[in-house]
Amino acid sequence: MQSIITTKSKPINHRNVTKQTSKQVNDSVQAAEWDTQFAAFASKMRQANVPEAVIRTFHYYYTQLLRGATGYVPATEAQPVYDLPAVDDLGAYQTAGQAALARMAVIKLNGGLGTTMGMQGPKSLIDVKAGLTFLDIIVRQILTMRREHAVRLPLVLMNSFNTQTQSRATLKTYRDFQQDVPLDFLQHKTPKIWQDDLTPVSWPDDPAKEWCPPGHGDIYLALQTSGVLQQLLAQGYEYAFVSNADNLGATVDLSILGYFASEKLPFLMEVAERTPADSKGGHLACSATGGLLLREVAQCPPEELAAFQDIQRYCYFNTNNLWIHLPSLKQILDRQQGVLGLPLIRNEKPVDPTQPDSRRVYQLETAMGHAIALFPEAQAVQVTRNRFLPVKNTNDLLALWSDAYVLNDDYTITLNPVRQGKQAPLIDLDKNYYGLFDQLKAHFPHAVPSLVHCDQLSVKGDIYFDDEIVLEGDVVLEHYGEEPLVLSHHATERILQP
């Protein structure tokens, strides 16, 4: 006997079908229009020999720009993080770190030009201590560790197209600095976008200004497309410690390395406790699914800004010192064809930074710390401030120049022990007279004041420091005369303000 099976179904809502079909058609039409609009960017990038993986990634972010994506991460998706392991409690991992050191590489972000301080060349080539530049000190740190631990320990720089030539020339002066992997790889470049019509920038007066670096989040894809990631793996390197070249506190810590290797982590971020001075910076958070994420202020909904700046609720900020398991990184890059989908950072700038009134552009960027969300088993470790000594402005540079910091025999930079547990002096220099690097040098022509016993220094007005001067406690110097004021120890041995 033949069986007949009948089913009951709901009547078709032709109105809903029509709506859904119309939306799909509209989306398809819009996507096609956007692809047509992107074609000019793709052509420009191919003519400049930009890798296809970079073009795909730029297309991903350009589409986000056209969609008007805000990138907001609300508090419901960014819960507080407490009770992280502290570096001071990881001493038991020291031996494991020693064993893992032979399989580790150091990568430094070296693309910065110090434009905030009015510089044009690599920031890492500024003299910072005892006549040595950032890069000199980094190289000597690595050479010291190689000798002390009898390991290879390569140093690899991520250069930009503005820093590569000069940085390579500096490395060549160290004839004993040899290694089995390249000394550097190049950060990619992507087109700037006209803000008013979202088309590729054309700037015939200086075609180089049509391009920009895509932020340090590009490090992962640049490692892959340059072939350096594959070369590191082929030579047996399993771990990488990544940090900024202008942060001389970011040195190889064997206890952190041992913890990272022993716990078989794919990604580890060093974080420090937020202070009121850090309230506007990004913070570590926990996602709705339980993983870690980094949230920047640009990702905070405006109505939640007060909670974002609550340093009791969100306790930790990212130092940009990262530990990466290289095989895990390669696996993600291969799986996602290089398009990692890190959160978009949309920077608005004049097309020519030397002409603030020039036509406005968008630069599409990403941050490398956001990769913590890509690894479900990623962790963070709390470190002290001595591992976070960035130089972002002339205030930071003057502190580093002074005797508040010392250069040790192993070429590490630390606060002067005489300060006995105090933080670095808080410095506030008048931007009108000290904001640029050349201005800073001009106002301290012979010597930097002694700041080893100084807690705060505020300087307002045009004041030249012509000789060795000792500043102690909380010091406020103000001068509003038409002619510059010149301070010399001949006029005053000490300037004290209890």
C-alpha cells in the first residue's frame, strides 16, 4: 500500500517576502556600488605593488567606513577585569623562561617619526641617555642578553617607509650584531581617503603624502606578507616579545616568558594599574563571552564616558608590551587570509601635516593590542610602571634625559634608586616654548636640571636653563617678560619650593 504523508504549513506572507527580497536586492546593489567605488583604491594599491592580502584588508575597513560604523563597544560587552596575575608573583617561572629564551625573538615597532615633537626622522634615533639613542640602547640590551645567556635572541624592527633607511644604517654600525633572520620588515602603506567624497587622495605636490601607515595593528599581516613570520618559524623561534621602540622599560623578562611558555598561552598582554592620568586611555575588559578585549576611548559610547574613565571599575591599561605564540598567530592569519578584523580606528588629519589648513583626509588604522580578542585563551599580566616608560612628548623626554633615570650596566633604564619607590617626576612644560624637539634642545643648551629629588616641575614662559641647576620638591617656574629669562646656578644654586 502506498503511504501518503501530508503536512500543514503556514500561509506565505507575501508582504514579508517582498520586504526581505527588496532588502536583499538593495544590499546587493549597494555592495556593488561600493565595490565599484573601491576599484580606484585597488588599482592604486596594485600599481604600488601592495600585497593582495593588504588590499583585501583595506577593502574590509573601507566598507566599514562607508557603512558609517561607529565601532562602539558598550559596557554590556566590556565588563571589568580584576585579580590578574602580577609579575612579582611569577618568580617560580624564571627557570622555564631561561629554557624558552633560545626560541624567542624581540620585535620592536620602529615606524614612528616623532611628529608630535615636530620631528621628521625616526624617533628611535633621538639621543636619550649618555649620548645613546633609543636604538643604540635596544641593540646593546640585546647583545648583553645574548652574551649573558648564550642565546641567539634576534632583534627584528617593524620599520615604516620613513624610518627603514636610517634605522638600517644605524644597525650596520654594530658589526657584531648578526642573526639568522632579517633585521627588519616593512610596515605596509595604504591610501589616504578624501574626507569629503571618500575617494583616493591625489597630491601631486608630494605623492608620498597620498599614503599613510595603517597603524601598528598591521604588524601581524606585515610579518606574514614580508615572509619574516615564516623565516622565524623555520629557524625554530616560537615566541615573540613585541613592544614600542620608544619604551625602554620594555625589556625581556624571563619570569613573564616562563609563565607564557609554561601555560602554553597564544597571546599575553602586559597591563598596569590605571591612575587618574590614565583615565582617558584605553583599558582592558572582559567580553560578554568571557574573553579579554581592549577598549579605547573612541570605542566608548558618549553616554558611558564617565564609567569608562572610572579607574576603580576599569583598573588596567595596555602597556603595548605583548607576548605572541608565533605558530598560533600563523594559524589565525592562514585561516582568515590575513583579514583579522581588528576594530577600525578612523583618524582625521590634514593631507599635509606641515599645512594644518590643507584638505582633510581619513586614515584607516588598527591597534595591535586589539588582537587579544582573537585568541580565546589569551591572558594578561599586571606589571609595574618601570616596564612602561614611553616617550610621547617633550615632557617625557626631559624626564628621561635627567638624573631621575639611570642607565645600568646591562643597558636597562630604571628610575634612580635614590627616589626610593617614588614615581617619575611629573613634568609640564609650556608647549609654546618647549613643545618641539628643537625647542627643547635650545632651552637646555648645556645641561639638564637635576630632577632626582623633584616630584613635580611646571614651566610657563620662555625660560632658558643655561647651567646645572638642582630642582627639588614641587617646582613652579613662570616668566611673562618680553625677553627670555636665563637661569644659571651663578644666579641661584638651588630652586626650592616645599
